[in-house]
Amino acid sequence: MAKTRVLVEFGMGTSLRREDYTEAAKRAIKDALWHNSVSLAELFDFPKEAMIIDAEIGVAKPDQVDVAALKQIFPYGQPNIRVTEGGLDVDKPHADGRTVIANAAVIVSFDMEALS
């Protein structure tokens, strides 16, 4: 396979009150996606389903992220999601709890040999 990267976009998401790592990760992915309006599949005259989407998510507690819920964000393509330790938890100064911050890198590639 000649997997060729054609786009990288970054995003950040938060869970301000509920300490919900999945919600923060969802928001980070959506933030990354909304930074870009390029219709890559059409640009290369490929079907949208041919998009290979690799998303890497960084949160302080990776085991608390529902990866299946993150995959539902993508309406097409082949999403592969990897959750790693990263992001940031910020303690609230005048109350119990913390704000959860997630970072996302979304990479779109195509198998150029298979589609040419």
C-alpha cells in the first residue's frame, strides 16, 4: 500500500465541569475537523470512503476514553483512533475537581496506488 499523507490538522477540546475524557476528546477531534474545509476526496477524485483517517488523542487518563464513541464522529472514511497519555488536567482553584483538556491530531491519507 502506498499510503500517502495529504492533510494534518490539530484540535483541542475540554470538559469544564464533568471531567469527561471522552467528551473532551470528541471536542478536540471536532475542533481539528472544523479547522479545515478542504474536500480532499473530491480534490483527488476519490470516493470519501477511501479516506484513511488516523486520529491521535492525548488525555491525562487514556483508559477513560470511549474510542467507539470517537469513531462515530467521522461520517465517512476509515478512522483509526489511538489514545495516548497527554493533554492536561487543571485543578479548579476554589472547588473540587478539574478541567480536562484533550489534544487531537487528525491525519488524512489515501492509498494512492489502489485508487489510481
